[in-house]
Amino acid sequence: MRYIEFGPNKDKVSVIGAGCMRISQMDQQAAYAFVKTSLEAGINFFDHADIYGRGESERVFGRLFAEKPSLRDEMFLQSKCAIHDGLYDFDQDYILKSVDGILERLNTDHIDSLLLHRPDALMEPEEVGEAFDKLKASGKVRSFGVSNENRFQMELLRSGLSENLSANQIQMSLVHCPVIDAGINVNMMNEAGQMRDGGILEYCRMNQMAVQCWSPLQIGFFGGVFLGSDQYPELNKVLNALAEKYETAPDTIAYAWLLRIPGKMQVITGTTKPQRILSAAKAADIRLTKPEWYDLYKAAGKQLP
């Protein structure tokens, strides 16, 4: 496993993260197997959100910690808040209340990272800053970040904060990568040249922020996976060929493609299957060559100008 230095505390955090959105219906035995498999593979980063399973995903971990308290010390725990009742809410009172609920459900006294879950168009940076300062001073949260925000949203938010943001979690895969497309097609009069993100990758790299890729195997917004898809025969051909070369699985290569991008890249998997978790972990040890990276990009239907 490979690790990055995360946030102001320079925590050692795995580049592969175990996404916990789908664990809400797990019994304790299955949940323990999920955690144990991840930890044994070197994955110490577990990604939650207060809306996953309406809080039940966090409660699953809370019950695990009640039975096996030592597990908490082996993990870097992240959760997210802001989505409720059909809106996005960065109000100070709501953030503080949300974190208290997260900690109660997780049965822990702190989380290592808190992300604001999607942008709030009515955000007041100073109010968010006050909430973060209170959470930091109380020891409830050790670092802070955002999800799905562009460069200028992060810059605006940063104007009200007393410390840097540590991460931005965005949807990104071999097929869904407009943050890459726009950079390759700068100043071109084509669809790929449309910059929709304002330079997320560049901003995060310049500010030592982790980029956390969610839905790393998805075609679009929950549009199914591209692995084995009839829509992407050439991509799957190249994935399979590289999987054979590196003696691994095609999904491992797809994760390795994301991790090859310079900066603090992380992949958030959505799987709960032990074999898939182990397959994802292997991606941290594969460094694709530049020709291989571009071959995959073009096989996904992308064109170089």
C-alpha cells in the first residue's frame, strides 16, 4: 500500500479508501470482515457520510467499535455533512449539530476528517470558519475539506478559514474525467475543451490538497460501470491487456490510472466484496507508464487535439 500525508497533521493515509455508503445493511460479522480485509490490505482510510443509509452506515461502525474498541486506533475516519431535506446547508449550527450526530453514531470522540457534502450556494465563509474552529478546539474534528467544489468555491471558502482545506472529493473515473479533458483541450472549440471545474486538479495540487475520486468505475452519474460494458469495447480491450501484463484485474488497472495522476490522488471504492477490496489495494503498487496512461485515456473515447 502507498500512503500520502493528509492535512495539517500530516496523517499517514492510504491512497485507496474504503467507501462505506453500501454497508448499512451489513450484519456485524460481514462488517467486521469488510473492515478486517481492508486493514490487512493496508487500507486505513474509511469514508462515511451522515446520509449513507440515513446514518445506519455510521451506526454499523459504532457497533463494531463497541465490540472491538482497538479498531478505531487503526483507522483514519472521514465523514461528510451538509445534505438534508432537499438542500445543502453550511450554517454553523447545522454543521456543529451534524458532527455531534456523526460522533454519536460512530461511537467515537473524534473523526479525522470532515468534508462539506456538495456546495451550498448560500454559504457564508466566516460562519463555516467559526464552526471549524470550534470543532478543532474541542478535538471533535482534526482536518476539514469539501466535496464537488470548484477552484473558486474553495478559494471563497478558504477566505473565512483559519487553516487550509485538506481534501476535495469529486466524481472521477477513466470515462468521467472532465477535469482532465479540459486541461488537454485548452483553448479548443470542442466539447472536451469546456472547463466546467475551474481547475480543480491544479488548485488542489498547488495547495497540497488530496483529490478523492468517487465512483471510480462509473460511466457517469450512477450510469453503470464501464468494466465489461458493450459501450466501451476498446477500453476493456486495453484494460484486459494491461491487467494481463501486470498480472492483476482490469479494475485494478482502472484505479491505477487515477493514481498515476500527479498530486495527492486517492480512490474511494464502493465495493464491500473482499476480493474486490484486495484488487483495489493492488492498484497502489502499480505505476502505469505514460504511454499506457494515454492509451487508456484514448481507448475511453477521448481524442487528443
